Amino acid sequence: MMKKHSCLFLITCFITSIAFAQNKPLKLWYDKPAAQWEETLPLGNGRLGMTPNSDINEEHIVLNDITLWSGAPQDANNYEAYKSLPEIRRLLAEGKNDEVQQLVDKNFICKGVGSGSEPFGKYQVLGDLKIKFNYADHSIPQNYKRELSLDNAIASCTYTLNGVAYKREYFTSFNNDVSIIKLSASKPGQLNFAIDLSREEKSTTIQKNGELQMYGQLRSGTDIGGMQYLTKVTAKLTGGTLSANGNKLIVKNATEAIIYISAGTNFKGPDFKKNVDGKLASALKTPYVNEKAKHIANYQKLFKRVSLNLGTSNAADETTDKRLISFHKNPNADKFLPVLFYQFGRYLSISSTRVGLLPPNLQGLWANQVNTPWNGDYHLDVNVQMNHWPVEVSNLSELNLPLAQLVKGMVKPGERTAKAYYNARGWVAHVITNVWGFTEPGESASWGVTKSGSGWLCNNLWEHYAFTEDKNYLRDIYPILKGSAQFYSDMLTPDVKTGWLVTSPSSSPENSFYLPNGKTASICVAPTIDNQIIRELFNNVITAAKLLGKDAALAKDLAAKLKKLPPAGQVAKDGRLMEWLEDYKETDPQHRHISHLYGLYPASLITPESTPALAEACKKTLEVRGDDGPSWSIAYKLLFWARLHDGNRAYKLFTEIMKPTLRTDINYGAGGGIYPNLLSAGPPFQIDGNFGTAAGIAEMLVQSHAGFIELLPAIPDSWKAAGEVKGVKARGNYVVDFSWKNGKVINCRIITSRPRKVKVKINGKLKTLNAVQA
């Protein structure tokens, strides 16, 4: 086809008469200040984060830097561990899993305290900025409103007090890489406030030359010093005066005040103090209007790539917290909240990671504590992977690259771990990692020996290639994939009962089962997730080796071992997919992890078309697991149902995750939900629920894992009336635009970088179309 023509198929006319409600701005808004942190609005530029509460009398803004970690590099490998392997494998072959668990706890875990303290470390809050206002009269404020614009990545707060209209504007600049707060009053000289900067521990704050300077060094748990940080705060005024009172900045009688926050750590080198000063100086020289405009332009280069409309909405234009409540009562009336939540997920991705830095952790980058839940680290048995599931399909492909860099840093430590515990080549990582490259097993056998983490990470890395077809990238990550495959290849051992090549010892992430003797255990041989991940990884390495023209002998060896692996899934007597190689009874039928469905998502080993019996077994597994759980678990179930092409069940899971909550306790079971600021609750706050749900919404609308692009594979009845998607990505480096009416696609355009044909499933029929060359 000619370069700029659309791909035409069943219906050649383009329907333009559909009216969409989602043309209005994408924003979260409220009519009162945040009463707790889970109501504050998250801002971030991929490095710096802040969450203002927009209180009228005392503004409290929590500050973050994604690189601020306690701890230090360590070697917690037990280099004698591999000597226990023969005994462990013998006992497992004899069905003595409970005895094995004791042996693993003794000889096959990391040395030291593991993730319990330093030097493993934790992601920590940077500090607290407080602005205490002084008004001439303390009458009741009127017309209060605070909001977060997803279109511009700017938060604001407005109210009227004593006849004066006050406004606050907040953003973490995508231009000069500082955080900025602009305060203004409608009448001259009405801004009077004090600025205070502090941190709970390991901090010193001083005032010098009109700046607040906060610095410190975190614990490392080693003989070397921990991470250092520096934060500087200053203000530029229109009218009024800036002075100091102790370690506070005092603003009197100003009409406008712009507060600048520059921060950094020595994570990337010794020049961080100079960088903090340089960024602050540059921002101060840039007129506010220019800074704001460049911030918006740089942010929108990513955010504006995708638009989504789900049709007209009958919902009232309520504040976001009230809208959540209304949606939970009547989800079919509100077509806009799913759009808002999906775009909020994209916003969070853009805001919490940046090429050249770190991927989003369990908190994204928004921690409000020194002791973050679960260390705010990177969990490798679903969580960090889920954080990245929406980025490719949502046209934010480059935001996968920080994860690839993190994994690169795990290879050398992972090689030591592979040798120490398994006497194997290649590299391995288990359940948890940090910015220091921790790859050892965790400190408890019940969860710590799971070794699918490194293989699962390789799925994320491969997906970036699958979506972009960037051969230079593939060449770059190939040693990572190869090393991971070499590890699994070396550690596979023949199973005495079946003859299959199996992992031993292993476990299905964080789950346990009953033995015939009535005792329980987690340690096992060849859990289903291992078999699926290894199968997928070997196939990907074989494909990559062929594409790159290398390692023919390795590819041949992996292909031979593929034939000896256990199947991607086995069906139990009750019709469910087996989680373990043997049909054990799980200790918790509603367990939050559903790792044995990895082959359904994110992998493509199980599909309704190619493996209908296994797909049916997945359905029965999900029925028993139930629909509740921590938010990330609900999101994963949503994704499974989308892959099973059940749009109504997927939408039910979406409504389940959107239930309002303010809980902040540690939760491992039912009871997830969404906070008023739309961040997901485990509880407590974990960002993976946001990202998993965003990925799930995209998966309901477009899929491309089965060798073709499928439009509306799992659309719920609630969205069928009319809708439109523009800018989403499909594997093969395609951009997809399409619209629908009454559940039927009426127009589509598949955009590619080179002329070629593409298979597209539209309204149930597989078509071969000409893609449009961009």
C-alpha cells in the first residue's frame, strides 16, 4: 500500500459519529486536603518524587530520590552449599520433602541476616518538607480544590481565604530535574510562611545563604560507608522578604514564591553534590513559565503516545475519592474511571523510572518511611516483573531499559551464586534483589530457594525485543539470556520417577503443600513455573542465537533438553492445572500467588486456541483461587482471564481491585483495593497492583502473543457500545489504532516501520493485512 494509507478490511468506511466522553482532561481531583499519606498526589520525574498533602495551614510534602538505598554490596553466598545437593536430591526422590526443608534451612540459604537488615538494605524516604502558613485571619476557607493533571504531570491546590485566592502548583521537572512548588496569592503581600526540611534519621539540616541544606549517610552494614545524600531547598520571591530563623526559611509579605528542591545521592558517583548545585542553579536561571512549558513538553513526548476512549459515561463528575465509591456500587455506569486508571498507570510508569537509572521498586519511587514495607526492594517472583508489564503494550518501551540495566548488574554476583549452590555455569537470582546485586537464596527455605527469578526476568528482557525487534538491543542482552539458560541447563537432573529433566531442589513461589504423611513443605522437585520458564527461556535463546548467528552448539543442546523437560502443564484429577510435578494438596487453596499459570501470562505456552485443555484447567484453577487477594494478585487474575478471552470476568476483577480502602496494615490474603489517590493497596501501598491492572486493561483490548494481533479479545459487555484506542503497541514493532461499535471493530490501522503484511484477528476472523509504513 502507499505510505500513508490506512489498512482497510471488512468495513471500509471510517465511522466518525461516535461521541466520546473521554475528551475531557485526565485528572484526579478532591475537595479537601489529604488526611493521610495514601490520599496525597504522587509526582515524579523518574528520579525525584514528591507527594504533597495540600493542607491549608501546614503543607507536608514527602520527598523521594529513587536511588536512595541503605545497605551495600555483599557476598552472602554459602560456598559449601553445593555439597548438600546430592543429599537434598536423594531425600526429595524419596518423598521426604519435610526433611529436605530442614536441610535447606541449615545449608542452602544465604549467610547472615539476608533481607532482614543491612547490608541487604532498603529503599528509604528522602525527607519531609513542611510549609507552615500564617494568615491574617483564620476564617473557614472556601472553594477548596486540589488535583493532579495526568496530561501535564502537574498537581495544584486552590482555595479562597479572607477574600484572597491562593494557588499552589507542584511538579517534579522533566526539564531541569528539580522539584518545584509555586505559591501565589491574588492580592499583594498575602504569603507568609516558614519552610522546614527534615528527615527521621541519619540527617543534618542547616541554613546557609538562603538555602536549607540537608545531608547524611545511611547505614551500610559493612566497614565501608553507606550511601550519601544531599537535598537543597531555596525560594525565589515576587514581593516580600526571605530570611532565616535557625534552620528554617521565613517568607513574609510575598505575592508569589517559587520553592526549588534539588537532591541527589552518590549512587552514580562522587560528583553528586556538584550535580545538586548545578541543577538548582540552572532551574533558578530559567523563568518559571519556561521551566513549566519544557517540563510539560518533555513529559508529553511519552504520555501523549496513547489515547483510550470507552464510550459515553453516565457517571456524575464527582471527586475522585467519591467516584471510587460510586464506581464500586455501579461499575457499569462509569466508562471514564477505567480510562483514568489505565492512563494513571502509564503516568506512574513515566514518573517512577528513567533510562539510565533504576526501575520502579515495590513503592515505585514513593516511599514515606525509612523502614519501607518489604524493604521497598525488587521481588523477583512476580512483583518487579508486573511493574513492567504495561510499558511495552502502552507504548513506553524505553522504560523497560532500566530493568535490563539492573539485571546486567546481577549477572556477576549471580554467577558466584550459581557456582556456590549448584556448581553450575551461568547465573541465577532467587526471590529478592536490591540495587547492590543480591542474588543469593533468601534467609528461609519456605520462600527463599525459589530460583525462577532470573528466568522470569529474562522474559521481561525478551519482551522488549519482541515488541521492538531491535537487534542491537538483542545483541546487548543475549549474554544475559545465554547465562541464565546455561544455569538451568546445568542444574537440570533426571527425575527418578518420570525420567524428565527437572529442577531439584526448588519451590513454587511462597506456596506450600501437604505431604502424604500430613506434614507440610515448600521444597519440591520441578514446580510447574520452573518447567514453563525454562521451556520459554530455552526457546528464546535458540531463536536469539539463530538471529545473531552464534552459539549453534548451545542451541542444539538446549533443543535436545527441551524434549526432555516436563510439559508446560499437567491437569490434576479435579481438573485444575497442577502447581507441582506431583498432585499435592495446597495448604491454602486461595493463595495469593498463582505461579503455575505463568505459561498463560506472561508467557504464551498456554492459549485457548493451541492448548484448549490446559486453558480449561487454568479456568478451574482460577475459580478455586477466587477473585480476592492483595491488589497485585487481583491484577494478575485479571490478566489471566483476559488471556482466556473472558472479558466479563476480567472486568469483574477490575471492579474487585477498585474497591476503596484506607487500610495500611500488612496483608497477605483477601482485602486489597485502591486508596483515594488511586495507588493500589496490598495493603499497604504496593505499586504493582497499579501496573498489573494497567496491563490488564490493555490486554482486554489488544493481544499479540499468539503469532497474530487480536483486537478486542476480551472486551466486557460494559465497554461494547463504542470505543477507540490509538497508539498501543503489538509484538513485531507495530503501532495499533482501532475503533469499535456494538462490540465489533469498525476501523483499524496497523503502523509499521517497514512495508510488510501482518496477521490480525478482527471480529473473530483472522486476516492478513498490509501494515501502514510510518
